[in-house]
Amino acid sequence: MVLIFFLLFISLSSAFLVEPIAVIASDYSWVSIPLRSMKQKEKGLSGGEGFQMVMSIVYSPTNPEIVYIGTDTSAVWKSIDGGQNWHPQFNGFLAKGAVSLGVDPANHDIVYAAGIVGKKEKKSSNHQYEGRGIYLTKDGGQSWVQKKKTDFFKKSSKGNLFAFDSRSMGSNKTTVVYAGTDKDGLLRSHDTGETWSNIGLKGLEITDIKENPHHKGEFLIATQEGLYSLLNNQIYKKNTNLPATPSTISFCQNIPQTIYAALGKWGIYKSIDNGSTFSASHHGLPKKEFNDVCVSPVNCNIVYTRGHNASLGPFYSHNGGKKWNYPKDTDYGDLIENEGFWFSSPFAAHPVLEKEALHVSNGRAKILKTTDGGVNWSYSGSGYTGGRMIDIAFISNKSMIFSLTDHGLWLTEDAGATFKELKVNKRFGRKSSSAVSVSGNTIITSLGRWEKQAIQASFDRGETWKSFNKLTGAKCFIKFHPQQKETIYGGKYKSIDGGYSWTDLEYEVLGMFPLNGDILYAATAESNKFSIIMKSTDGGASWIQFGDKLPIPRKAINDLAIDPADPNRIYLATNKGLWFLDSKLKWNARNEKHGIEKDAFSKDFIVCVEVDPNNPDIVYLGKSSPGSGRSNGVFRSTDKGKTWINFNQNLSPGITVWTIEISPFNSSVFLGTSLGTFTLRRDNY
């Protein structure tokens, strides 16, 4: 995978070629484009921005060169070189992410994952969340199978939700494994994860499970109601003197009866009598919320912890928690530029090397490594990508600005070989960008929270910014008029003075005909079940109904694309498939009958549609499956949307797509996903 990334960057310009028509689907593959910095390039690294929250890091006990991470929205990633380089492992994994992972102590190819779809239970009431549950791979992540549907949700703590009975390890035995769930209590499998049954604690949220290394078959379980112990098939509550319930726990491997517990705002506590009593062990820690604690399995004196909702890196102790210290350097080697510490993050202490461990910044989600017990941390995340690109401003065939959900604007001037983050002003406390357009030195973007954004303008190529209180929503259309450069459309607003002032339009613009920027398209609700496409030929001054009434509610229309040569042919991406308007101004539905297969949840939710600006015959669409899990990705038509084929290629069987953007300069295709950005490359060309 590293070689692929390296070859991509030294020949990326030649990969972005105008696409011949007479080719077959197998001629193409999707190639990752990490947001690599110039410093990373100079060091010979492929780069990897991460950007998706890492919920779990696990070494293989039998082969520490193999490490797995589980993320909140991009499933599972794997490293085969001790955490330096990563590649995704999502075939068959239908959940959006994995909140916890467990590697079989006797076989590094057998891995368990707690698949999540939603953030919190209270936000899941309107969804079935079919993709959540326990997943199992027996081939090192090459393929996954959902073994049980059960509730897991994103947590502030990053405890282990899988634990193994070491007495069951052996060549002729099946593994006994436990899983801690959100509602179904403690589950157990006697057959290496094939079947599961509840053995207690039903209704309790379990946050961590650990086997006592000094008493095989005894397990300590952290729950929302305190600590429990499992021994000889009996579960009993442990009465402790803890001032709060622990979110994570960690045993000392080489000192019996020693346990650490992270208690949130109460800090870190330590027990030396197997959890019967605890005492405070947080000298040197600030008054923050500490939800994660990890002890080196080789040396019990080396312990790590990290604050939640705190712009601080990981703390370490070299004397068993008596004194905590802050690192000398959290970017040793100067390869990160912005670690982005904020959310609580998991640790993985190396099973053999006492001073080596992995951690994550989880503000910018950069994977970090220490080789000196936490004194210094360095970048260790090449290949791990997750910047969710939602729009691209194409300046030239080499110069582009990527608009990212959560992470603002990123400029490349060498066709994607390297990127530089543009400094923008936060709006509403965030810098999620949903659209961007450029003309000369003027950049217009939409910035803020997902659900609430505002227009920002820069008139000096991103050096300074001016904010406007014109709200454009969570996803919007922003484009310069192609013939009148002082005219700009931004959602429901229009500027005729190059972005210095804005006026309201009657409708929110969804599309503009590239050969005549006065021709605009919008959508409005006709009723709860129907909508109408509106068209303007005078830059939004007046509007008329365009085409028949559409049997789709307005809120179900996600994207609109226009044939670059025919203003009367438009395409709509909707929650209920694809629709296009033919020459008779009649709506035509396109679905599985025409090659657009339903995803694993029987959904036809199409999030985006894009027409090749240099070849109107070629159309792409991307699918999502909100509230269920991972969808089935990309589809392509070469006959103006009449018929379609699955176009996931090497990303099969599919991923969740955010956007598809095509360069007007050379028809290069860019795919925005939760696994980062990809470009379409013709193989051996």
C-alpha cells in the first residue's frame, strides 16, 4: 500500500487524464489522495491525515507488527509494520465504524469488532441501525461477517469491549470470548464468536472488560453502575471506595492485584488489593476529565492517560502513577503541524517493548507513537486517511482547493502531491465547509457547523477572511458566474460585486448551467409528497416551473446536476433513487432495474450526482445509507444516465460517498468518502 501511495505522488499529474470513452470498467481503480504535507513528502512518507476519531487500537499479542485500529466512521484499519503505515479493512463490514476491537490472543487473523452506526442512543430512536453489532474476521480483516446485532454507541472513554478467557487458548480449542454491550449486557461465545448468549448485566452500559492476568478466568467489568467481577460463571458487584464509576480499567501484568481506574473528572485511581480499595493516583494531572488509562504489560511503572475535551496531549508516569508528566514533544520530528488534541483517545502499549506505545490525537486524529515511555510522541499515521471532502474548487489542472467537513479548506498546487491547510475563521464554533469556489484571488466558501453555516469570503487568496451572516445550511451550492466574474451564487444568496455584499434570492440555488450563468435551478415543495424544480433564465430575478411535478418530497432531494451541453437535461440525486428530465420535460426514475443496485439495507439513498463537464454521456452517482450503516458506493453511466454499472472497482463492495467532483480541465474524477479522497486512475495507462 505504501508503494502505491508513493508511486501516486510521483506520477499523479499523469494519472489525471481525460478519460477515453471506449474503455471497460475493469480498466480503472480508485487511488487514495492523502492530505500530505510538504514536510512529509520530503521525508519520503506517503502521508495520511486521519481526521476520523479512533476509538480503539489493538496490538496482536502473538505478532506485535500487526496492529488494528477501529474508527467512528471509517470501519477498521490495519498495520503490518507496527503502526507506521495503515490500510483499510472493510470488506463485509457494514457498520460505519468500530468502537472496540479484540484480537484473538492465539491468532492475529481472528479479530472481533463492535460495529457502531450512531453516536448516542438518544439520537438513534428514528433509525433501525441494522449495521451495528458484533463483527468477526478470521482472515486478518480481508473479510468481515456480522455475527450478532446488538447496540454499541460512540463513547467518550475508549475501554475494551472484548475479553478472552486465556484458559480456552490452544490449537485444539475454540476461543471463549466475552463482549460488553450497551444494552444487552455481558455476552459470551464458546465457539470463537460464531454464536453469542447473554450471561448477565442486561440493561447496563459496559465500558471496559479485562481478564485478571494473575487469576485466569476472572474478569473485571466496568459499567455505568460501577465495577463487577465475573468468576466461575458468577457475576457479583464489587464494593469499592471509588468516588465515581470508572470508565476504563487496566491491570498490571507483572505486579499482582494492582489495578488502575480512570474516573473522569475525579482523575486516576489505583488499587493494590485487586480492586477492593482504591486511592487517588493523579499527582501532576490537571483538573480535567480523564476517561482512559493504560499500563505497559511489560513494566507496571509505565502508565499513560489522556484528558477528554482538553487541548492537551497524553500524560505519562514512570513510577506507577505516583507522579504524572507531560511530554517534552508531541510532534517529535515535526511532521504533523497541528496535532489537534481534544477528545479522549485510546492507547495501545506494546506487548513486548516496555517503552513503546501507540496513541491518537483525536482532534485531528493523527496516530502517534512513543519509544521512550511517553516522553516524546511522533507521527505514525501514513496511509490512514479520513478527510471528508465535500467540494472542490478547480483552479487549474494542478491547483485545487478541497472543502472538508469538520476541517475547513485545503490547497494543493501540485495535483494532489502535497496540501496546505488554509486558515479560516470559525463560524458558530466550527469550521465545517460544505462548498467552495474560486475566481482569481477571491475564495468564497460556506463555513460553520454541519447544520448551520455562513458565507465567508477571502479577497487575497486565503490570507484574510470576511464573514457574512447569510446562512446557507449544512450543504450548499457556491459558484461564480462563468461569464460575469463579479456575480456569485451562494445557496439562497447572490452577490454582484465580487462577494463584498449579498442579496436574497427567492429560492436556494442547486445548480447553474455552465455555458450561461444566468440559467439557474432550484427546488421547492409542492406538498409533503411532491416537489417542483424551478428554473430561472435571468440570474434568479424570476422563476418558472421546469418539468412535471416530481413524486419526491423536497427534503428528499440531495443534489442536482446539469448536462453541460443541454440546459433542459438535469439529474436529481434523491433518497429514492436517481431521476432525470428528458427532452419532453418528463421525469424518469433510475433504480435497480437500470443497474443502480440497492445496498445491503435495501436503500436507494443517492447523495450526489455529477456529469463529466467534457463528455455529457458520462455520469457518476454516489450512495449513502444514513441510519443503517455503510452503503454500496459509486455507480457510473456512459449513456446519459439511462443504464448504470457498479463502479466501486478496488473499493468493492462499496463505501459511503459524500461527493463526486470532476475537473473541467481534464475530466479527473475525485471521490469524497469517510475513508478520505480518492481519484480515478486508468490502470496501466
